[in-house]
Amino acid sequence: MSSITLKIVNPALIEGGPDATRNSFGGFYTIATADDGQQSLEYSASNLGPSTATRISYPDNELVKYSQTFTQNVVTASSNVVIPSYTVKMVVAGREESIKNDEHWRSIVVGGTYDSSSYTSLVEAGGHEDTAFTIQTPYDLLPLKEVVGELYPNYEYITPGYVYNYYHPKYERNVKNRSVYQIPNLYLLNAAYLGNTAGIHEDLNKFINLDGGVEESGYPIDTIFDSAEFKYPPPAESDESTTTKNMYYDEQHNYKTYADLYIDAVFTGSVDTAINRQRNIIFDKGFMDLDDVNFFSLPYYMDTSWSTPDIGTLGQMLKDSAAQSIFMKMIKNEFVDNAARVSTLPTFTQHTTVSASTWGTTDFDAVLQESYRSFDLLPQLAAYMISPDRMPHNFEFFTDDALERKILTDPTSTYRYVKKKRMMNFFSDLVRHVDLNYSKEAQLKDNSHTGSLSSLLDEALNSKPSEILGYRVEKIGGSPLGDSRSLPVLSNYYFFNDKLPVGDDGKFHFYDTQVKYGHEYTYNVYQYMTVIGWRYRYGSPEITRQIGTTDIDGDGIDDRHCLEFYNPVGNVTSTGDRPASLSSVYTPLSGSGDGQNPYATSAQVLSKNQYLCMFDYTIEPYVRIVEVPISSKNLSVLDHPPRAVEVIPYQKKDDSQTIGFYAKYESFVKQPYPATIGPVEGKFKKTYLDSNNLTEAEKIPHASTKPVSVQVFRLDEKPKSYNDFENNLVATKTLQSETFEFPFTDCIYEERIQTNQKFYYLFRFINQHFIPGHVSPVVEVELVSDGSYKYTLFDIVGSQEITDEVAVDAPSKPFKKLLQLVPSPAQVVLDDSLVDYGGTAADQITNVVVGNAGTKVWDKTFKVRLTSKKTGKKIDINVTYNLRTE
């Protein structure tokens, strides 16, 4: 399935970025902008010229002839590192015809100004990273629907949403005044239902059992999701069929019984402390299996679903080391507990997404500067293994394995050795994996162009291997905090990516029952990825200055330059080691051969090249953990709009001038969101549609709770908009009874009206959450009195008639005898903004534009219809506006 493609490139790989050498030799990305405004990251290769072994030529470079690698001088960068880190000598030769002298060459290499020309450095000491990788992320469902419509199933998407099943008034009122952590947790209840509570903290077990309330009542919690059997139909709609015993199933009864017990529960002491540790919950895979849960028994819950990939290579290493939960705890510690100190990875990211076009849909590219939070994994693992186990114990581990829970939570460090051992095993496997698959030793020692500077720079073109190790769902809500009035983070949930349980749709679902009706929450979903990239460094460059020339072949013409390598910082002669000889680049000046000097040092060489620059190039792999946001959504649990109301008008057959309406509940039919009355309802509509991932045209697939009243609106003028009914509510008829528990489904409304006056009535149901339902057709009522008899005329005003738009065939301007059709001034004004008054009139005449209106009338035909007020006869006149050139 198609998904969002993110091409992520760090700034060192961008043209004009901090890597001066890359800017000089190529191997960078440029931001290309197309005519339609699309932006993409286009790669400009470094390896452009002919190559001879490890020498790469740059025919288009005005200042540099070639670069060459000393493959015989590859050394380990340091004996203190566990990853394969290698250093090699490289040399760059300047182009003699473009360089005036040694000082000019120095300015070119280190940067500076020479003879009014400014240069950025050719080689600048310092380290950089190559973190170019491409990943796929899902679309958010609602924006996707707005672009592709009914084709959205063909795309990969994430669905943050909710389910509202039924109204439990006492429960909803009770949780409104509680902390969200005291609201029942579905995963804990499922563990109790299955009898898998051995791995749960004893205080959380007390929370599940309502601090003793379940035992005292004798309630069998292992039946909480079971259906109850009764002789009479349940008060809620059910998909269950009648049994052969003529019994009925109530799917909600057992859970409602638990909810009634919960309402009276009070949590204090250690139980309340354990409850509050639900701010961070790390999930074991088995604990998330909810196959036996009857979701219809729950009053409501949040449901966020997305597709997850198979476990990758590094994920399997964590699993084989039994360190996956420890790793997710590390994610919590780094990205949540220590969020202020976690580093960020600045990037240029190309987003490729689907977009609407004239022809349907197409891919659209845009490049954004974004930062992703990240950390270097290997150093962090090393620090974890040698540091004391003092990580904050501000979390819960949901697992059915009691020992695993003790190992991970372990407030007394009893299991410190076990945790360290597991992470050490993972660390060793990871180092071995990196050493076997990401060592550059063979490439650097290869006497072909693969070890050249350009080939190493062009590694940036290759997408670095990446995989998803886990996910985090962040829930934000509650009361604003501080001067910024920002909302607090309520909870974080962590999932290791290893064949997470999926629903019937093939997607992983995260359910959250710890929410309050009508409250807005923000759910942010992050995926945590490993990226294996390259870290490389240029050593301080040594450049040459000419100290003489010599004749090697004895023809009387000097054919070698006597050069001295020196450090441009301080202009001191170099003393460090360098390759003794690379005949194609230089030979040592010291020695007893032709042209050599026994008193010279290793800094002096003979070369056909007048200008050389030598530097160390060090490269090593690294493993980075990157946090990638994949979704952010504001959600509110809301009831659904009630069904439409069927209205039957009537008149009392007496002289009371009373008319009436019989309103009854229609059968549920899937329809788009009902018409709203006033801006407050319009705002609620947007919240509802967003939370349900519905567009305005989509039909609502869910029925509302039962209505409790009928609203009656009345106008004495024909409405032009449903908003005209705002502040014109004349009555609210209740459907509730003091005798019966459940509301009626119909009612009668009557009132006396004036004669010979038209009135316009509108009806709609209101449910138990005061959500308005689908409006009835507008009923036009006129009680006619002809002097001897009174009778009522009823008519229906269709929704298409409720508009303030002028009908197409309605007269727009009355007149008597004369009609003149003249274009507006904006159509005939001369626009000379493109005219060059320095040119000739003949050349510039085409630059004069007639009119500056947004839509012009020229070369268009308009139909003008004349209608007689007396006879009603019509005459059509076609008028075409043309421009003439004289």
C-alpha cells in the first residue's frame, strides 16, 4: 500500500552545508524547485571524472586536478573503540594553470581572500555524519480521505479514534471528578478476566478489585466481559440472537455491574501510588492480546490503530537477549524522563505525499527543515552497563510474567546483574553485527576507485539501513499548566515491535479506557528507529609550498618541484608521519638518488605537481536511535447525533385555532452529520467529525443513545438558512417519565396560532448528552380563515429551498425602456506594468494588458434574459465581449 515517504538527509550532506570538502568535490544534495512549486532533494555525485585506481580526476573543477587515496596506509583510528574505525591518508593536487602561487593555494585550501577573490576552505578539519535514509510512515486517516475520497483503503493509514457504545450516567458523572489514572484500565481488567494477574503489582491487583470491593460484593470478575442471560430482552441493542431456551443475552450487564461497584470505590495509600505509576506503561506483547474481550460491553474507549512491520535484525538481537523491555525502558528514560537533554538531529526532509490534482491524485514533494530527537546507541548502552541502576521507577510493566516484572522494575537493584548481562549480550551482538557488515577496511585498502575520496563521499547517495524497534503513544490532556497554559502529558505507553497482536483489519490496536466523556485529549504516536550511518572526519590538512625545482631526466629543463609540506596554522614545517612514497604523486626529497637531498626531512618531497594538500580521512559506522512522529490527533469521546424525527402535522377540528404535530423516532439510517443551528453547534460538528475521522459528506455509521427530548423551533418568515432558527426555540418536549426508566420515542406538540399567517416549524431530537439530531423537514403552516370556515394548509419546505442564494431564473435588475451593458472599470483599465518605456511602441504593444479583474469578460459570451412584468414572456440576448486592435 502507498504511504508517506520521508527522505531524511542531515545538513552536512546538503550543498552549502558544514562539510567544506563535500562542497568542493561534490557528493551532496541540492533542493530543486519545480515550476509547480514542488521541491525535491536531488543528488549531485562527486565521482564525475575518469578514475585510475584510487585517483579520481575532476575535469570540471577549476582549482583541483585530482584526489588520491594512499591505500597502503590504512590504519585503525584508535585501539580504544569497539567499532571498526579506520584512517587513511588522502592527497589533493591543485591545478597549476589556475593557481598563481603558494599563498594563493593556501587561501584555496584553508579559506580566505587572495587578490580580491574569496574562497571557502577546500579541506576543513572536523567531523560530520552521513545520516541519509528513507522511511515510510502512514497517513492520518481524515486528511487522507479529504484528498483521495473513497480510495483511502488503498493507502497505509493510522486511525486515531474512539468508540461510544452506550450511556452509563452514573459512571460518566463519577469519572468526571476522578484522576484519569483511577479510571478502569482495559488491559488490567482483561488480565483479571483471564486470570493472568500473577505479573501485576499487588497494589494494581487491589485497584482491579476496587480495593476489596469486588470480593466483598461477591462479584465474579472472571465474568466481566461475558454476556448475562435473562428471560427478557436487554435494554440495549444486541447482536446476539435468542437462545433455544427463549433466553436473551445482555452483553453489557456484567460490565455495568462492575462499573456500579467502581463508583463507590475509594483508592488511598499504596494503591493510589501504584495507580499513578500508570503515567508510563511498558507493555509486554502477550499482555496486549484482547481477543477474548467483548468490546460492546464497554461504555466507550479510545482506539488507535496502525500497521506494524515484521521484527528487524536489531530487534531480533534484543529479543534473543531478552532485553526488549529493558530497551523500551531506556527509550522512556531518554525521550521522556530526560527529554530536556536528549539531542536533536537536524535534517532536510523530503515529504512525498498524495495530493489532489486536475486529473485525480498525484504524488507531491516538499522539502522541510525538521529536527528529530535522537541519541547514539552504542555509547548509551556502554554507559548503561557501567552506571549504577538509579533510573527512576516511575512506570509500570504490564506483563503476565511475575519474574520479568521484578527484573524490569526492581527498585532495590536485586536483579541488576540480570539486566546488565542481557544488555551486554545485546551490546556484543550489535558490535559484532556492525563489525561484520559495516567495516570500511576492505574498501579503503582496495586499489580501485572504491576507496577514493569521491566514492566515500558518494556513500551519501545510499539510503542507510533502518528498522523500527518500537512505538510510543503519548496522551496529553487535563487542565492547562503554567504561564504558557500548556496541557500536561498524562500518560506514555511503550510497545516493542515484535508481531504485535492485530485485529480483524490486520492492524495493531491500542485501546485506552482511562478517558472522560467530552474531554479533549491529544494522542501523539512515535516510532523509534535504528539507523546505521557513517561518522567521518577530516584531519588537519598539510599543504605544500615550493622550495625549488630540479631536473630529473637530465634534459636541462626542470621537471620536478621541490615541495615542503607545512601546517597552514602557524606556517610551521610538518613533522608528522606521511606515506614515504607514492610515485604517481610524489617521491621523498631525502635520499641519495637523482634530485634527492640526504639532509632533507620527510616533509620535503619531489613532485610533478606544484600544489598538494594531504589530510587524514577517518570513517566509522554508528548506530543512532531516531524518534519519528507519525501521528498527532485531538480526540474527544462524544455521543452520536440522534436519528431523524418524523413529523405528522394536524389541525384540531374545532374553533380553537390549534394545530399540532406528532413526532416520533425513525429507524436508524446512516446519514451525513445533521444540519447545525448557530456557531456553537458548528464548532461541535467539527470536533465530532475530526474525532470520528469523517468528512462532511460521509455518512455516520453509528447510532446515538436514545433521545430524551424534542426541540421545536418556529419562524414567521421563510428561512434562508438553518441558522435563522437560532434563538427561535419555542418549546422543548421531554420524552422522559417519572414512571419508566427509559424515555419514550414519540410525543405530541400543540399550540394555538393566528389565522392567515404563515409559520415555519422545525423539529429535532436531543439525546442524553444534549447533542442535537437530524432536523425534520421545515413544515410551512397557515391557518386560513375565509370568514366562514377555518382550515389549515400544510406544506414541506425542502432543504434545497432553504438558501439565501438568488435563483438562476430570478430577475436580478428591473428596468423600463433602456438597457446598456458596459464592462466594469476593472475590465477596461490598461495594465502597463510589463511595458518597457525604453523600447519601441511596436515591440511593447503586446505587453499592454487590458483589464486587471480576476475573471475577465473578453472573448466570453453571456446570456441576458429579459422577462416582461405584464405577460411573463422572455427574450434571451447573447452578448459577446471582444477586444479590437485599431
